[in-house]
Amino acid sequence: MRRSWSYICTVVGGASFIVIWIVVAVLMGLDLIAFFDRWEGKKTFMTAVFMAVPFGMAGIGVMVLVMFLYSALTGAVHSTLSPADGPPMGVPDPSSEGQGDRSGRAGEEVVIPDHCDACGTRLHRNEVDWTGPLTFRCPRCGRTIHAEYRLT
């Protein structure tokens, strides 16, 4: 499966944030342990609970990291919208006839170019991968192309 740079940067950035979360939580827990070793006050059950909170945060961070990396590597995030569900809200319906179907804005229609500028492939509404209300990918080269609104 081909991944875009923005997807890779999102995964790396998200994983980095979660790793930093885990490291900070563990360091906070170790600091609390050192603090309570020096503390001369009475140590109660609540002291132990207070020391366990950062380690619990780190444990949650590990679980989130595993789920995040699993979904990123298996593509589970991208498979949440099946072709049977149709395009996301605001995206023109690719199964409709012609390139001049209305998109929901009164008096306007979405029009896509006839050919991809990068590879020259003829573009059809039902063969492109819509990525946004006015953006889609060429089925051959994967280049992001912009559609436009035109008055009807």
C-alpha cells in the first residue's frame, strides 16, 4: 500500500508525541518515588496511590501507542469508510452520471478536469479517490487534483 508523506509525517508525529508522554510519565513517577523516600511524614495508602498515578498514565500511553501503530501499519484507519458507504459528507457522489452533478451548494456544480496533468490519464468521477469536498487522487499516478465549483 502506497503511503503519502503527510500520512507518514502524521504517524511519526503521533507516535513521537505518545512516546514523549510515556517518558515524561515514567520520569514523574520515578521523581515521586524519590520524593517519598526522602519524605519524613506518614506514608499511607494514598501515598502509594499518588505514586502510582504517573505509572498508570505511562501504561495508558503504551496501550495507546500499540493501538495507534497497529492501526497505522494495517491501514485500519483508512478502511473505516467502505465503498458501499459512498463518499464522505460534502464529497460529490462518484456513482452519479456525468461530471456536472450538483454537490449540495445551490446553483453550483462540481467539475473535475478531463485529464490528469501529471500522467495524462482520462479522469471519470466514478474512478477517482475523493479525499475531500474538492480534492481527489488520480487512479493511475496518485497525484492530488482539485475540482472546482461552477455556476449552473
